[in-house]
Amino acid sequence: MSQGKCPVMHGSTTESGMSNTEWWPKTLNLDILHQHDTMTNPMAADFNYAEAVKTLDFAALKKDLLALMTDSQEWWPADWGHYGGLMIRMTWHAAGSYRIADGRGGAGTGNLRFAPLNSWPDNTNLDKARRLLWPIKKKYGNKLSWADLIAYAGTMAYESMGLNTYGFGFGREDIWHPEKDTYWGSEKEWLAPSGSENSRYSGERDLENPLAAVMMGLIYVNPEGVDGNPDPLKTAHDVRVTFERMAMNDEETVALTAGGHTVGKCHGNGDAALLSAEPEAGEIEDQGFGWLNKSKRGIGRDSVTSGIEGAWTTEPTQWDNGYFHLLLNYEWESKKSPAGAWQWEPVDVKEEDKPADVEDPSIRRNLVMTDADMAMKMDPEYRKISERFYQDPEYFSQVFARAWFKLTHRDMGPKARYIGPDVPQEDLLWQDPVPKGNTSYDVQAVIEKIKSSGLSVSEMVSTAWDSARTYRNSDKRGGANGARIRLAPQKDWPGNEPERLAKVLSVLENIAADTGASVADVIVLAGNVGVEQAASAAGVSVKVPFTPGRGDASAEMTDETSFEVLEPLHDGFRNWMKKDYVVSPEEMLLDRAQLMGLTACEMTALVGGMRVLGTNHGQSKHGVFTDNVGVLSNDFFINLTDMQYRWQPTGDNVYDIVDRASGAVKWTATRVDLVFGSNSILRAYAEVYAQDDNQEKFVNDFVAAWNKVMNADMF
Ligand code: HEM
């Protein structure tokens, strides 16, 4: 070893150097399909959180949390002796990263513990909130996930401050490493203003999808104003866009903002430059704490979080109607906080309206509003709602309690996943309710009727696939349960081939009516029958497992608009793309596979099977490189890896498969097909399936992956 070289091998142990995706930025990042597996999970493989949490002593937990709220600790004292504001902000920031476009983000996984969220500028000092909760987490152990505790703490904070909350469902299972699939934006700088490099904005302030926050490192809008310039009307635009992307309408938005800021305060009584780095960049001796003020006191009345300073209401530890009273009755002027941030302060404020200092009740402090709060007064629509809430505090409390419940549960999916004594009885439209389905019909009789219905393998398999493929693991929405493929808007989506769909559905609906099975079950059963027939044609006898019990949702149970985000704009499994997108078709395939909870291997088996089953959208001739459509053979992989052929681009993501010897065009393929031959990892899988003795393995793997898709939403 030459002198001066480090004796420790770099790479595997100490630093990662350049990753493959950095060397070759266009390479597919298959890692997104291999997250949260048993190797990263400290719990035993048979640990089932949903079962464990059922054994939690819910009453004791509630009591402990209520006690914690007013048990101020010297290392991070509670403002006015109450941690409610801090806990609520933590819960809101955990839940508020949810966005409807891809269902990612949200409080459902406990991702606030990990980068980047644990270190986002907007999440400053929420590390303190989690450390305050640690004794409770430690006490209840594996029966209580961090994700549930983070969501519940804010809810209990509201209870402790006098709000009658709407309910709570447990059941959020923790992840153990940061999510690799969530796109938070392309900017390379925290809080980069719009218009800077890789900006998320284009045109007339059009926010890139699926993003829902206006800046890298914020949950929603900039509290000082758009790009830091106070202007409540401009901020109103940002608030509306971002809250809509969190599934909130105007009324819910006003309720949440006002209800959030009815309690707690902003922290900016000091110099933000004195704070240490965020947790992920902190010194080792800080032990995961960030934003420490090591040179000055930096706690209590001297703490700095957002840089804005002051409380919104006179009694910030009580649930009351003070927010609207003050917002609507005072004139507000824009001022700078001690930390130099823009904020709004009341003109000629009455002494009795001023809140007390957080440490010394004999001192009175000034009130404050952020630019977003001012939007609740200045935007005409928001103002109408604010005035109604001001006039009717009881109505405000009810709307807020429901919106808070939605905020903290929206990414949990169906109500069947909620656990605990406080789950509300009522079915809510945003939960996409599905009635319980019949389980006592004669499954074999249904199968026989399907077999003699005259439907082709392609028709049965495509319909079942289309019914199930809307499922996304991110927020557990969509899927075959409910048979919403019969209803608007799904039945009319071009990706569902409405004409073919209507024909197949009319046959399957009759079978459902004759047998007592739900249409949802019959759709899946027909798909299974198609797969079994195609496997048998390939000489492999398989029985696709089936569990009955799906229900049929009605149009009244379906919020059409909210289903629009589930429309597949690309489905690489059916070789379909609605239009050209910025990202490549193969990246969209990966995105869909990730949302469906598939591994790269399962994705490969499914694509290979779907191609030979004749399920390409509109029976497109591209991608079907077999002479035996409808037979579940491994032909796709055999032909893909056969050096007898070469692949020639012909434009529009389409390729000719040319016989090298004769020069004849044998079949045609798409980019998505070719990725299974070109990407080194996917090719490795394709080679497995192309091997001479692996036809049966291929069928079994296809069936297992198929079954996973068909049952993904059975909770
Ligand atoms: C319109 C978007 C919103 C903006 C721009 C915004 C902005 C802010 C800012 C700047 C702070 C001060 C943080 C600090 O310095 O400690 C804050 C605190 C807080 N926010 Fe919001 N917020 C918004 C919406 C919400 C919502 C929807 C909720 C909950 C439903 C909420 C609940 C709270 C609470 C409870 C605090 C007090 C934290 C404490 O007392 O430590 N906010 N917010």
C-alpha cells in the first residue's frame, strides 16, 4: 500500500462515491421497486402491525398523551406550559406532505423520522416534538408505530385544548428507511425561489405535478408570501393550488388554516444564523438533533423556527374563535420580525387582545398573521367562509374536526384499515366506500358460467387487469374492489377501451346477477379463468387462488372528480400511453409498478405474460412478438433475447424486429418491450424466463404476481 492512502476500503463501508444512476442518469432506478423489505426491517418477518396495535391499551395511551401536553421539560420548555401547538404542527407537517396526484407523502409511514423530511427547513424543531414523544413510544413499544403516534399526538393536543375531535383510526405501519420513490422536486437548493434552476413553476405560475408544495423543503406555501414577498392575494392562489392537491376544498382550507393557527405560535425571536445545521447534517454529538442555538439560550421565548414571531390569538392554548375575531376586526400591516421575516401585525391593538409571553404571564406580546392567514381575509371566497365561521363557531369547530380527520387519514385508504375504539361509524365519500360483498355464493358455478360465456382470454384478462390496476399502494386507493370500472369516470377512460369494456361488462354483470356474486368478484374471477386457460394452452396446469367478498360501489359512493387522478395515462403492462410525456414510457412503467407494490421480477413476469395474452391496448400489434397469442408461453422472453433478430428504430418509440438472415420484419416492439432486453437488470430477469427449462417457472411467477395485483386492495 502506498503511503498516505487510507487503509479502509472506501465504497462498501464508508462512502458511496458515484452511484450508477449518477454515472448514467438515464438508467432506470429499479431500487424504487425494492424498498421496505425484510432486510431493512428490524421486526420479525411475521410481525403484523395491524394485529399488534389491536392489543394496545388505547385508554392508557390517551391519558399519557394528555398528560404529556402540560408536562414541560427544561431542555425544550412548552410555550405557556402546553406542547399542543408544537404537536399539532408536527402532525400537520407529517400529514400535509400528501398529494393526490400520486398518493405519495402523508403521515401513513412515519417518514418524518427520515431524510429529507426530518431536515426540511419547514420541519425545523419538529425533532424536538418527536423526542418529547419518545418516552411514550418507548413505553408502548411495537404496539404503537411512530407513524400512528405522530398522527395521534396532534389529535390529542386538540382534545386537550378543548376541541371535540371527530375520531381516530390507528394502523399506520412504520417504514425503516427513507422512501426512494417520492419525487419532491428537482431544485438543488433549499427554498429556491420560483424561476431558479430546475424550478417547479412554468407558465403563469403552473406548479409541476405531482408536487403540492411551492418550494423545496416546505410543506405548502411560503408563510412570508410568494417567494418571500408579502401579497395575500398572490398567496391565496398558492394556498388554493396546494390545498387542492392535498384534496382540500376552499372551506376545508380555511378551516384548517384557521383551526391550525387558533393555537400555538410562530418562533422568530432571535438570529436564525446562530442555529446549528439540520439533523441530517448535524454534529455526531448532537445525536440527531438539529437547529440548536449553542451560543445563546435558544429555547422558550428565544427560540427560532420559521423566523416569524408571535401568536395568532389571545389564548393560544385554547380552542376558541379568537382567530377570526382578530383577523377580521383589526387592520393588519406588514412588518419584519426580530429574525427579519415578513409578518403581519395589528394596527392599534388593544392591550387585552395581546397574548401573554410564553414564559412570563405578566408580559404581553404582539399578535401576528402570516401572509397565508391574511389570504383568509383578503381573498373574496376565503373571506366569505371566514365570516361564516366567525358567525357560527360551532359550525367552524365541526368543519375543522372533520377536515383534520381527513388530513390525518386520507392516505390510509379504505376505512377497513382503521383500527381502535375511536373509529367513526360514518362512511365518508373521500374514503371511497365499498359495501361488504357476498361471500356465500357458489364460486364454481360462476366459473362455469364464465367459461361458457364466449369471452376470449384477452377480453377477460384485460378487463380484470384494468379493474385492478388503478390500485396504488401509496394511499391504498383504487383497485378491483368496488367494481368502479362500471362507473363514471372509469368506464369512459380511453385506457379502459370503453367499447370493449362495455361489451365484456354486460356479460359479466349478467353472470353476477344470476349467481349472487358481486360484479367486482366476477371481473376478477373471469381474469383468473383467462389466465388458467392460457396456462393450460401452454401445457402448464395452474389454479389461480381466489378469495370472494369484493363489493360493488354505487355512483353515490363515488366522488367522480376525486377518481380522475387514478386514470392511468400510461400502462406499460398493456403497452399503452395516452400521450407523450416528459418522462420516458419505461419510467412510467416503473412508477406504476411501484404504486402497485410490485418488485422488478414480478413486473417482468407480468409484462412478459400480458404481451402473449393479447392484452395490448387496442390489440396493438406492437410488442406482441409471439405467433401464439392467448397462450401463456415465455415467447416474449425467448424472442427478446434471440440473436437471430436485430432491433431497428422506426420512430415514435416503435421498433422493427428484423430477422438478421432474411432482413424480413418479423414483429414490432415498443420502448417498453425493449427495456427488458436493454436494461442490464431487467435483461437478467428476462434471461431467466427465456431459459429452456423455465416455462413452468414463468407461468407460476406470472400467476403469483397476477394474484398479488388482483388482491392488492383486499383489506
Ligand atoms: C396555509 C398554510 C400554512 C402556513 C403558511 C403556515 C405557516 C406556519 C408558520 C410560519 C408557523 C410558525 C412555525 C414556528 O415558527 O414555530 C406555523 C405554526 C403552526 N401551524 Fe401553520 N401554516 C399553515 C397551515 C397550517 C395548518 C393547516 C395547520 C393545522 C391544521 C397549522 C398548524 C400550525 C400550528 C399548530 C402552529 C404552531 C406551532 C407551535 O406552536 O409551535 N398550520 N404555521
